[in-house]
Amino acid sequence: MEEMEANCRRCLLPVKVTNGCKRLRCSRCHAEIPLQISYCAGQGSDGLINKPRDNPDQNKNSSLPSLNSLFSASDGSSGAVSPNNLASRKRALICGVSYNKQKYELKGTINDVYRMRSFLHLFYSFPREGIRVLAEVDEHGILAPTRENMEEGLKWLVDGCKTGDSLVFYFSGHGLRQRDFVYDELDGFDETICPVDFATEGMILDNDINAMIVRPLRKGVKLHAIIDACHSGTVLDLEYVYSHKRKQWVDNRPPNGAKKGTMGGIAYSLSACHDDQMAADTTAFTKKGMTGAMTYCLVDALKKNRNLSYHQLLASMEETISKAYESRCISSKLFDRFFQRHFIQEPQLSCSITFDINTKFEL
């Protein structure tokens, strides 16, 4: 009996399928994979449905089947896109750091990686070959999120960018703060993200992230950074921060006059919390496995409504997270202490320019 290959709708794990099979279950995340599709040999290089591996190059330009058929209604996937014309100018770097076997280990970041990779591919038509993943998993083609690999990945993300490009940098892991000694921070602190080897190789500072992926952006290029980490509010050092409470943009330009802008492109950043706040890794939303609160709320909101504006998306995430805190679904000794002080995680939007936040969110 001929075997085909499909991908899990949730984590994109390749699974073997025999002709005539209607449904199977992923061995990694245990999601059901509906297969209400015809068996078309050689479906595209994106890896969704492939010909047997004896001749992988045959029909590599065939049109792709609808990705809706690879989702179930329970995933809230009514807004999924069938990328028959995949945008060739979309590229994403997805970093998930678990800090395995370290005292500050995180359990939910690998779930965040699979959720974000699947989301970008299935809902926003990012081609699989345009998504680079760094994570602590034993999977072919995936490198560890070391400082060296992350910095190389950030440079890859913007390399050769041109008008029409849409880029995404996603990070799930620890974020920290340290004293600013060059006086380019209004609050006196640099924000950082922590690679898996940060204890020996150091953290990646907001100044460095800005230099690597913000300043090289040329006219007509847009970058969205989605950062699910503590103290991540201005981790791209973008010049304007939106105050949800004041309903206006706040000037975040460096007091020492340092240039933090782009070469004409636009950089957006959606962060899990303000610079002085912490972000949760929780089971509050899935009840099955850990996940970053911000990642889950962002993906869930956009799956339910692809037409959300930046303002609506920010408000939706904030409302969902706030309700989880108020119901004590997000709880630990550390967060209980902050909760008593009303130190609740609030997602934050920043940008290299000011713009109407009622604009539709689009990657």
C-alpha cells in the first residue's frame, strides 16, 4: 500500500499516511489530523503533502492543497488561509529557549515554538523554507538557541531585505534587565533576551537587537517582533511606545541622541509585558501543557478573527491575561506576590514610527 506524508496541523511533525486513511493522531502533540484530501502525488516543496521519498523532486511546482483540510474546527481555524500563491518574500526566525537541565528551566517555550511555526505557516502563508527555528529539540535541521546561533539567525532574517518583504522575529524565553552605561535608555536600564548559553556567553542586549534587525530595514520592508519574555517592553529599542492607558504614542527616543530608527522600513514590536513587569509561563489556557500567556492569547485572538486591528489585538490579549490573573488561573508564589501589588502582565506595542493603531494587523 502506498505511503504518503502529511504534517500535524499543530506542530508540523511529519507523519506517514497510508492511502485511504481518513484520520490519525500525532505522536508528538497527540492532536488529531483530519485527512479529508485527495492523494495527489508530489504536492509542493512546503512539505504538507509529499510524494514518497524515492523521487522528491518530481512535480515540485504542483499547486498546494487547501490547508483548511489539515485543521479541525476545534482549533478555531475558520480563518486559515490556503496559500496557493505563497508569498516568496516572507521570512521568520523563531527562537524558543527551554534552558533544559538548568535551574531556570522553562516548560512552555517548546510548545510556543510549535504553535507559532504552525500559525505563521497556515494562517499567514509563511513558506516552510522561509521559517528558521532555534530550539532545544532533537529534530533535523533545528539548531540550539545559543547566542552565536541567535545572532546569526537575526542577521539572516534581514539579509538582503527589499521592498515588499515581511519579516517576523519571535522569541520565547527569559528576559532580564541590566544597568545602562551609555545613557541611551530613558529608564536607565537595558532590556535583554537570554540565549540558552547566556550564563557563559552573555545576554543579547536591546542595543544589539536594534542594530541587527531594526536599523538595516530598507524602505518598503516591515518587521514584526513578537517577544514573550519578562522585561520585554522595549527590547527592540524602538523610538515610540504606545500607552494603552493614555491612548497615545510616547516618545522613547534615546536621551543621548543615539539613532535607533530604520533605513526607511517599519519595525513593530509586540511584547509580553512592560519593561518593569514579568511574563507568565502557564497552563491556564490549554490545561494540558505549559505555554507563554502572551503567545497563546495572540495566536488565539487572530485565529478567531483575522481582521483585528493592532488596537483590538492588544486589547484582546490584555483582557484575556487580566481575566486569568483575576481568576487566579495564573498563579505561583512569585506571581501571587506581584498580583497583590497589582503588578499584572500587560502586553505592549512599540514601533519605529507612530501610526494609527486602528490599522489592521497583518504579517
